[in-house]
Amino acid sequence: TQLLEQSPQFLSIQEGENLTVYCNSSSVFSSLQWYRQEPGEGPVLLVTVVTGGEVKKLKRLTFQFGDARKDSSLHITAAQPGDTGLYLCAGAKGYSTLTFGKGTMLLVSP
Amino acid sequence: NAGVTQTPKFQVLKTGQSMTLQCAQDMNHNSMYWYRQDPGMGLRLIYYSASEGTTDKGEVPNGYNVSRLNKREFSLRLESAAPSQTSVYFCASDLGGREYFGPGTRLTVT
């Protein structure tokens, strides 16, 4: 059973376009994290959202946690080639280990 | 401050051979983790250690063993490698729910 479904699986866009990727679940999480992984490297944490309805901004990236704490979205404004990478969401339930989605592979072409 | 380090970066094994993947962190974190990452499967937890002296199975522990040697080091051993264990292996440590990943070990079993 895949607890966290990420969509789309793959996204190829031109520099300057906007995009949104999604992370959905039927389960409630106490917090949700977004990571970015570049080729040949380990994932790096971008943000943690904790409160239902919470919105966090990191420069051109906007993260939202759903009101029911079952889903999240990541919106990128004016994408740049440096945004290319695998975006992973991960949910936490209390003190248990993280559950990762399969990721969205983003390719931004100049 | 090197963060999380892993050795080796690459390894090729023949079926039935054994090897140990090494991981160390210099951030004084209590929790450490081993994941494997396969195309289309996301990150799957193999084993974790919540503190020095304890280890627990994750989602896919079969064929692996671990040792939490001290607070800094957490090793992953393959006793008899199989082609199904071809993957990229990531070690991570955790502070307050935020995971820090190493650069990964790319293992091929022929």
C-alpha cells in the first residue's frame, strides 16, 4: 500500500513556467516534509509543514499543507534550470519513522 | 563538520559475496537510518537505530543486517548479495524530525 501518492511522476517544462506538484494520502500525518534530490546526491530537506492549512514560502517555492493534514502541494513560480531534481514528500505520524512518496522528477530546460 | 558520510561510493559484487556499507555522522544525532532507492519505488527504509545500542527493522529488512557501533557509526551488511539488492543505498541521521542524508552508495550485484 502506497501511503503517499505523488503526482505527476515526471514533469518537463521550460524556464520561466509555473508548476505545481502534489502529495496525497488517505492518512493523516502529524507533519509533512518536502525534500529535493539532485542527481548523484542524497535528498535535502526544503521545508516541514505541521499545521493544517499552513503555507510556507521559500523564495519562489510555496508549500501548502491541506486542512485535514492528508495532502500537500508544492508550487514553483518562474522555474529555473537549477530547480531540476527529484522532489520527494515524506509524512510523519508522531514519533514513527518517515514514509516517503515515490517522488516527482522535474526537468526545467533553458 | 562533514555531516553524514558514506563509504564506498560505488561497489560491484558478484552474487553470494558479502560486504559492509559504512556510515558515519558528526552531528551528535541519536537516530540513524538506512534506505534503499530504486527507480519508481522511492526511498524504502531497511533498518533504523533510534539510539546507540538499539536497532529496528524497517519496511524491507530481509537480506540485511545492521550494527550501531557507537553514536557516530551505523553500518549495513549484506551477508550474501543477490541481484535484487542492486540499488542506491542512503544513510541518514535525524534531529528533531529532520533527516540529513549522506551522498549514497551505488551497489551493483551481478
